[in-house]
Amino acid sequence: MSDKAFCLVRVLTLNPGEIREIRSLPEALLFLIDEWPVDKTHSWTAAVKIGLTALKNTDSITDARSAFIKAAQAANIYVANANS
């Protein structure tokens, strides 16, 4: 398991009915930057900043995961496993 791995989070993608499994910080950042299905909000910006900081080991992976989940929830994107 990567040192940038975190507990599984599932999010809805742009493709109807398609769920994406996010298992690591790099996957979360890729989704945020390349696949985000709605307008980018303050929560999205915070999630990207916290994630990029966590890549440099100056912020926790748990904080990055929480920010990713918060951004998805704020954008009304379906999120599963948010409490794991």
C-alpha cells in the first residue's frame, strides 16, 4: 500500500451511474483536477490545496481525504464510504 493511500471513497462521475473508487491521494487529486463533474467551489479549491500540500508530506493524508469528501459533499456529488 502506498504511503499516500487512504480509506476507500466512492464518488459519482460525469458518466450516468458510474461510480469511481478513490483509494489514494494521487487518485483524489486526479479526480479533482481532471474529472470533477460540477463547478469548482471554495471547498474544491481547499481540497486541491490540502492535497498538494499532503503530497509534500507537510499535511496529513487524513486531512486531504476529509477535504476531498467535504468538496464532493458541498458540490452535491454522491459520496460513499465517507465515514470510514
